[in-house]
Amino acid sequence: MAEIRVENAVKTFGKVVAVDDVSLTVHDQEFVVLLGPSGCGKTTLLRAIAGLGMVDSGRVMIGDRDVTYLPPKDRNISMVFQSYAIFPHMKVYENIAFGLKMKRASKEEITQRVKAASELLHIEDFLDRYPSQLSGGQRQRVAVARAIAVRSQVLLMDEPLSNLDALLRLEMRAELKRLLAEINATTIYVTHDQIEALSMGDRIAVMKTGRILQFDSPTKVYDMPADQFVGGFIGTPPMNFLQGQVRRENGAVQVYIGDFGLKPIPEMEPLLRSYDGEVIVVGIRAENMEALSQPAEDALPVMVLVVEPLGSQNLLTIKIGDDVIKVSTHPDFTVAPDQNIWIRFPSEKIRWIDRRSGKTLIPNLEELMA
């Protein structure tokens, strides 16, 4: 069993709080992604789990062992770094075998495990080469093979694909997902790339300024962000945000963007009633709005500023009042800049956000943070 538990971890560097009272549980054989912008504390948290930087307070558990103050060699972990960290003077075979030799494994066991790891990563034909003779993608495969060859309880990965070009990253994402499903490792993966996080993780922990804002499945994090930061950070393009005013009319609640009223789903009305007369943030994703070429009673007239044909979709930039937002349409939807179109907002796709706290208004919001 290789469950990882971080309890109330705090790590500071001078006056900077890099990890701020973070608690996190990663289940046995689960793939968890730590996602956030540069400087949010995700790598510091990973290093604390690895033993490369001790926490100031709090506790780190791996399985039933308290490893908070143990050195990395005693934690039964493997780590893959952004810079590969493979030895240039050693051939691929020796690089993969290095950790096993440090553990004083037998020659037969080393041969067997190097063979198995290299085959999993499809680098068995390169065992007699030096790293300088390999491509960037092949060197990264060597780093991963070295990490899995020792068969540690825990695999920690710190932005391992960030030095690869876009096409190689796409290939390696799929390879890593396949590989980790085969070896059943408990994995924590650090990245600032939301596409990696959404496509690879069982759960995603979104971090900002040393704290975890939301920890949930990729679908939940994308579709039901806990706050405005998460919605604005996740997605390409990110979630759109508009200013709307809540009004109660004849017992019903509507949110007005200018003179256009949005009707919330019934489950949201009790929460929105308390905002009567106040401004609230309306969040909706580009692909969740419907663009129409003709007027409709339940659609808002807008003017198109920019049209970006992206092959599988057209991405429109439009202005609503003082807000500029993105709308995704089918590639066959014909429109030009400065042309008028109409936008429909499906009520079930709208996310309502408190303007002061930035928190999404959702019944039982605490479930998002469970």
C-alpha cells in the first residue's frame, strides 16, 4: 500500500510562504496532478514529499510510515525531473540500472528489470547508446525507465515533458498514461500545463499562492470550478466572465446583462435571491454558448470583433458591454468581423460567482473540496 498523506504542511523561504497549511491524500495507485502557475508552491510540495526539502511544520506519510524527516533514499520513491538528470557519461543501460546498483540488486535482477523497463518505454534498441546520441524524447524515456526500474512505491514527476516540443509532448502524454496504468504506481505529477493535467490525472489539485483551491476529477475541475481563479486558469480559452445584476421579479430571479435577462436553473434560485440588486459574476465556457445568425427571443445580440478559424472550430471574440469574451462555433458557422450575431446562454451551463469572494455559488460547495 502506497497511499500518500500530507497533513497541514507549511514551508517558508524567508517571508515567502511557499506551502501554506496544505493537506492532501493520494490513494494507492492513484495518479494525482499538482497544477498551477509558476510560484504557486507545487514543486515545493513535491520536494517535501520526496524529502528534498523538509517542511517547517506538518507531516508526510507514505503508507503507514511517517517519512517527514527521512532522507529521500529511505522513502522508497522514484523521481523524474524536468531536466532529465541522466548521466551523460553512462550508456542508456547503465543509466537505467543506476538506482538498482545503488540498492545492491543482483546482476541477474538488474538485467531483467532494465530489459522490462526499456521495453515498456520502447527504448530497448538504444541500451548501448550514450544520451548525446538520443533525441529529447528518447532521453526523457530513459529518465522514466530509470525511475520505474527500481519499482518504488511512489513515482514523483516534476514537469517531465516541459522541455519537449508540442508534438513530442502529445506523444509522451499518451505513453506515460499507458505506462502508469500498467505499473500501478502511486504517482504525483507536477505541471503548469492544464492540457497535461486534464488528459492524464485521475484527480487534479489546483494550487495558488501555496494553497490547494480545488482537488477533484478533471471533469469536475473543468466543468464546475470552485472559484473564478480555477475557471480562469483551466481551459483553452479560459472560462468567460461577465458582470450581471440580480433582480427578483414576481417571485422569480433573473440576472441582467444590460437589458438582457438570464434565467437560472431552479436549483440556483434560492442562492441567488440573497443577491437581489447586487452585481454577480456570470461564468460560462466558450463552447457552452450557442451562436445564431438570426435573432431569437432568448438570445443576446452582439457584434463580432475577431474571427479565428482553428480547423475544428471557429473562435469568435465578441464584446458585451465592457466585457470581451470568446465563443466557440462550428467551423461551418459563417461570420465576419463587425457582423452582428446572437448568443444563447444555456442556463445549466452558467456558473454563478460571488464577486467579492470569487467563490462559485453551488449547493454543497464543500463537496468540491472533499
